Amino acid sequence: MKSQRRLPAAQFAAKIRAHALRMVHISNASHIGSSLSMADILSVLYTGVLRVDPGDPDWPERDRLIVSKGHGAVIVYAALAERGYFPVEWLAEYCKDGSKLMGHVSHHVPGVEVSTGSLGHGLPIGCGMALAANRERKPHRVFVILSDGELDEGSNWEAVLFAPQHELDNLVVIVDYNKIQSFGAVKDVLDLDPMPAKWDAFRWSSLEIDGHDLGQLESALSRVPFEPGKPSVIIAHTVKGKGVSFMENSLVWHYRFPDKDQLSKALQDVELPS
Ligand SMILES: Cc1ncc(C[n+]2csc(CCOP(=O)(O)OP(=O)(O)O)c2C)c(N)n1
Ligand SMILES: [Mg+2]
């Protein structure tokens, strides 16, 4: 496996937030709040946790990452570009006719394992991949990022039931628990609390963390599985729109895209202090 240039997670996160903001501005696309919400999770995964080789995206022993909330495509593509899977220049073509980068996460893009966007499919697929790896005695892990509103889909709960039965301790779920879905607060649409108790009752090993604290993310992700023989779930408390003052915890930025002035303000917000 070739060695790759790695940026520290904070610097990586600032870069991908800025890319994502420019991408939705250029393409008039939605889901910037959703994307900013998982920027820190993706940054920690790609700067230290995932055993992958961007020079050989199909390396059989690579860890698999499924971003089930495929509407957050801009931040996924930005992370893949910054990690070296394809040129950063591709990002400017996001969502344009003929572009390699389609609106939702697509497996035609180097580094993407599974096309997602229709919510509720990432975890069932991840269970299958983890089961196959165990049966074939392969060492790779399977990581799945779920959104909270996505957990309204019943298919997730079949998979949550399935994974402990098959002792899939090579499977790690990260729930991007930002408390907002497309048209309202999660607690008003379909309340998920108490979250850890639900997963524990299904015989997963759970951990609650601040999903924007890079140290907590690194520590949690570096010690999976939490218990041998059990799948792990990290319930990451996050903020929709994290990093941009006027987007944080705001429902409208699920669909809205920034105009020129808003983009320039947002880019200042996400810049790291020098
Ligand atoms: C099966 C399915 N139904 C509906 C949608 C439309 N949709 C796109 S994003 C979204 C919900 C977003 O809320 P959440 O899952 O909490 O994700 P967040 O953006 O907060 O990360 C919905 C319902 C979809 N993509 N798939
Ligand atoms: Mg949400």
C-alpha cells in the first residue's frame, strides 16, 4: 500500500467544508446543512481510521465506508478528493450535465462503495458486506454513516436485529444525530429517544459522543469493536449546518443554497484561525 499525504483532521474538515459550500453555491444544490453535520466524522475517518488506498480504490482488504445519507454528497465527494481519490478540480463540476459527480452519492465515483440517497438501504447492505467478510475470514471493517431521520425507515431496524445475531463485530454504525430532518425536528416527526437504549436492547455495543469533537471521534473510532462479538454503534451528537453561524440548527438550510454574499460569509466562518 502506497503512503499518502495526510492532513490533520481539523485542517481536512475546514477544507472539505469550504469545498462543499462552493459546490452547492455553483450548482444551486440542496443539503449543505446535512453535509456540514458529518464533516468532522468524515474527516476523522479519512485522516486516520479507514484502512484504504486511494491509489487502489478496489484493494480487496480495504475498509468499506457506506454513507447511507447519500443526500450529503458534496461533503463525501470533497473528502474523497482531498484524500486523493480524484482531482479536486472535479468538484467544480458537481451536478452539472455530464459530470462524474452526480447529485447523490454514486458508486461510479472512485472511493464510493455503494450508491445511496434512497434512505434506509446503507445498513442492510453493510450487514451483508460484514457477514461476507466474516465468512471469508477477511480482516476489513464495514463503517456505515446513518442520519437520524433516516432511522424512520423500517429496513434499518431489520438490519439492527440481524447484525448481533451474526456477531458482526466488524460492523460499525455512526449515527449523525443532528435532531433535524427535512421538514421538522426529529422529536416532533418520529422521536428516536432514548437512542442508546434502543441499540443496546437490540444487543449492539453503543457509545454516545460529541460528533464535532475530533478527539472524541478519534478515540471512539480507534477502539472498535467496543465488545468482541458485537456490532458497534457510535451515536454522534451533531449540529445540522455545523461551522456556518447562520446555518447551524436551521431547518431551511436542508434545502437552501447560499448566494454569493452568503457564500463569502460562510467561507469566513469555516476558515481555520491561523
Ligand atoms: C426513502 C427516502 N425517502 C425520502 C427521501 C427524501 N429525503 C431526503 S433527505 C431526507 C431526510 C433528511 O433528514 P435526516 O435523515 O435526519 O438527514 P440529515 O439531512 O439531517 O443528515 C428525506 C426524507 C429520501 N431521500 N429517501
Ligand atoms: Mg437529521
